[in-house]
Amino acid sequence: MHQPAPPFGADDLAGALAAPATPHLTDTLPRVPRPPRREHHPTRRRLPELPPAHTALICVALPGLVISTDQGQLTGRGLEGFYRAGRRLLSRCQVRVAGQEPLAVQARMPAADRARFVGTLRVGADGRGPDPDVVVERTRRADCTERITLHSAAARPLRLPLEVALGSDLAALGAIASGRAGPEQPAGVHDGGLRWSNAEGSATVTAQPPPSEALAAAGLLRWEVDLPPGGSASVELRVRPDGAAPLRPAGRAATNPLAPACATGDDPRVPALMRRSVEDLRALLLRDAAHPADLHLAAGAPWRCGLAPAEALAAARMALPLGTGLAAGTLRTLARTQLTGPGPKSGMVPGPRRDAGPHLPPACTGTQATLLFPALLAEARRWGLPERVTEELLPAAERCLTWLRNTVGDGTYLPDPQPGGAVRCETQAHAHRAALLGADLLDAYGRPGGTGLRQWARALRGAFADDFWIDHPRGARPAAARAPDGRPVPHLGAQVAHLLDTGLLGGGTLAPGLLDAVRTERLARLLGSPDLDSGWGLRGLGEREPGHNPFGHRTGAVRVHETAVAVAGLATAGYEKEAASLLRGVLAAAEAFGHRLPEMFGGERRTDDGAPLPHPAACRPAATAAASGVLLLTTLVGIRPDAPARTVTLRPVRGAPLGEIVLTGLRVAGAPFAVRVGRLGLAVVEEAAEGLQLGV
């Protein structure tokens, strides 16, 4: 199903242009208008280049966003600036002290929502020696504030002029990304600071303490700063739309739905990955504007800071060990978008189309979201979603399952929604899981339909083995899809990992998968082969497949979500060697990215002295990538809760590939949960809800 792209709105920065070079941005963006073609110049139109984001320091606390380079100065070039709700409020913020720009010596992000920049100056009267005597520290936050602090190491008092040159174009992020930002707006003096306005909006910068001078024509604020020997002085800038209250990000609220999970262990990368994953998930939280108690995740920054249904559901599912509140908010939000009434689309959760690479037409993410909805509700109930919330959401899940059965009809497979659409491998895996988990959910509440769903799932398993398992010159493999004429599409990519993701049933058991034991073993070998495993994670398309491109979004780049799904599925199926190899690869990649995993990165083969190659258009942070960090670490413990039965079963990875690991601050059955897995792969529960029994 193809939904029209929504316009940019308060919570939707979803991207900037539809371009083949960056197909993942087609999810929600209108196309850039085509310029008039000159008859004498028949060459193909050059599409605008997306500003690179891979080197940027992106501070996120939605709806606030600040993008900087490692130099600290905001020059107004590219994506640099302070943003709120998708509009750049401040594009330029350049500091000079005593007429000099500080020499940048360090830039780092101590947390998801802030960056710290350090520069130095030599301002002493004698000017002798190479040593700086003033340090300029800038702390920039996603709530649209910046603190500038001067530290003196001089032996005598200093009186220094501090100047901050400011500018704003008030451009929307989509316009910036497509090269249509426009010029800076003229400034006016306002309340001791500066103000800019145009037909699209307005922005104000105020300062504490107030500047001694505010020069509108130059866009300049100026202070005379007195520094005693060894002393410090600070100025704080606050950037806001006119009349707006201070930014209160949902992720910082005491009511945010994500538990403060922590990890420790023998591998020093473990605590850093868990900490950054939880921070990034909190930074990407958004409130439903009409129902502020319901929170969901934005897809990622900087391009997709709005709701993407399939990604929001997938991330909420992987984040269930952090509590069920995020799942509840996401499900409620999407239930309100569900299509109802007569027609074949009734029951669908709408979603845009998404590029699927050169071998298949674009996929409908609405199909994936509709199938994820009942699966997430069923699993959230096992993790401890309150019964009243489950019952409230059950009708929407039933409509999703009814859509599934009606769309399949008398056939066996769930096709793409367009007429004559392909039958995709991963769609059948999602549908099979939705049917079995949905049937389990319906039975639990005495609702009809479970038997029919199980019968269809059984028929699907039998047919899939015959129709999707194909011979190939490099060995048997699952087909990526079957074309409308029944011809198999044989290319091999990371999407086959979804065949291992079966879903959680009661008593710590998992739903059966589409593959039997023999085919599961073959799939495990394929996922562990150098063709798919780059050494950093799974390639979206195998290295030896036609059309492979290590930077292609669906044709060779490593997509973190699919790698995490593969690790979890392989570990559950007992293929710990392959799971451990992928796990170590993505952990090494995470370390190279400062433990903030992007949604994707280059699928180049790993070498001893190499590093993963950033994708210049990838979101970082991204909801599915951050949630994948949680899934990867909890997979090592193998937590399988059944809150309605008051039990939890542990199935840790016996080989303990990362040594001892301790997870605390998780939530099972609505209460804190902590578990330790030793170097021998034995698990011990250290904290749990009262009355929760350890299953077998």
C-alpha cells in the first residue's frame, strides 16, 4: 500500500528529497520540483546532493536537535544549526575572544543530547612561548541552549572582549537537505538579544548575562569579560521560537517509558553500548500531539525525526526488556491511524513505500507495520503489559489479523498490496509470526479466529518449503521473493534473517518457524558465510550477488537491525558460532562509531587494520539501531518472560562469547529485573518481581 508523503510538520523531519542515491529517504519526502529542461541540453537532471551527516555531531532530544562539526563553530554551512520541530532556528554561532577564533582541540559527545567543544587561545601581553593561557569551553545541548565558558590560566587579570556572531535562515530541514535553505534573515534587537522572522516563523536568542552590546546589522552580541588569574566566566545562550516555552523533551521526563538499564561484564564495550543505546532511545522519544501520554520513537536523526510505523513498532519490540510502556504508547498511537470501513485496506496500519533494491519493486512498510502490530501486542503481554491495556488494544490487533486473512483469501501467501505484486520472503515470515502470536493472543481472551490462523500458518509452512527453497549454483537457499509469474527471485540478502525471528509464546516457548531443522542449518551457514557476513555485520545483499554495492541501502550496506535479528535468531536456534561471529562484528563496529550505531554503514569486508565505513546519508542515532543494542545484549541472557503465568525462563548463550555479563535495571512483569550470566554460560536471577518463578 502506498501512502502519500505527509508534509513536514512539527514532529516530522522525515527527510529532504526522493533520490535514487539515498532510497531510504523516499519514505516520507515529496520530490524536489523538476527544473525546466532546456531543449539544447538533453543530459539527465542532476539531483541535489544530500548534505553529509556522517561526520556531524548530532545532539538529539526531540523535538530539539543540534548539528555541529568537530570545529565547534556554527558557520551556517550544510546542516549546522539549532533546530526545533524541524525548523532551523539558528544557523550561525561563531565565537571570537579578543578578536581571535579559538583553536579547536577537542569535540566529543558525553551524552546523546549534548556536545562539548574545547578550544584554546594565547592572549597574554608578552606573547612568549607556545602555551595557551585561555581555554574556551562550549557545551551545546539539544534543548537549544549553549554555554560558553572562558577559563584563564594567565598569571595576571585579563579583560577580554567576547563576541558571538549569530545568524538564522529559519529554513525547514527538508529545504536545507535539498539545497533550498535560502539566505540569512535580517536580525533585530530584542530583549537584549537578537530576533529573526519571516513568513515561515521566528526565532529569538537571549543571553544570560545580557550582552553589553547587541548589534542587529552585524548580528553580533558582545561582552567585556573579566577573568582573575585562574578564574572562569560563562555566558549562556537560549534559542527559541518567539513566545515558546523552554523545550521539555519527552525523553527527559520522569514519565519516560524506558527503564534505566545498565550492563557490566568482562567486555568493556558492553556497558558503553547499553548506556548509549538507552540514551539514544530516550533522545528519539516523541509525544503524540493529540494524546501526550502516548510516546513513540522517531525513526532517526537528522532525516527521519517523525513517526515511521514499521520502524517504531520494530524498535519498541526490541526494547521490551526496558519495559512495556513504549510498546503501549506506540500501539495506541498507530491504532488511531488504522484504516477502517469497507474495502480491502480495512485493518491496515498505513505506511509509505520503501526502496527494495534493484531486484524488487518498492515494498509497502504498511504491510510490515500491520503484521508487527499484533505480534508486538502479544509479546508485550508476555513481558508484563497490563491486562487492561492489552484488552484496550485487542480490537485493533484483531482488525490487523482480519486484514491478513482477507488479503490472503483462498491463497497461501501474502503478496505485496499492489495488483500483481511480488510475494516476498520476509513478508511471509512476518505474516507467519503474526498469525501464530495473534492466535495465541485471541485464545487468551476467548476471541474467535485462532484456529483459522494456525491452520493457515501450517499450510504456509508446507508451501514455503516447496516454493521458496531453491537450488542455486552456490548451494540451496531461500528465494528473496516469487515474482507474479511464480518465478523465484534468487538473490541472497540480509532480509532472510527474518526467517529465524519466530516470536515468543507462553511458558518461555517460541513459535515454530517457516523452516525445518535442515533448512535452518543451511540458513545459519549462509548467514555466517563471508558472502553475507562482512565482519562488521550482515550485508543487505550478498557480496557475490548481481547489483551488489557496499553502500547500497538495500544492496550491500550493513543494516544493524537485520544483523541484530540474525544474532538473536541464530542464538535461539542453537547456532552460537555464527551468532557470536556476527555479535563480535557489530560490537566492533559500535566501538568504532563511539557506541552510537547508525542505521546502516558500508558493507566493505573487514580487515585487521580497517574500520567500518560510515554511510553519509545514514541516520545516527536511529531507533532500530539503538534498540538493536538492547536486543544484542539481552540475547546473551535469553530472557523469555511469561508475565500472565508469573514465570520467566532463561536460555543464555552457553558459549558466553563476551565472558561474564550482568544486566540490571531491566523490567519484567512491571518490576525491576537483573540477571548475571557467568563465563560458563550459567544464568542467575539477581532481582525480580515478587512471586515471579524461574521456568525450565
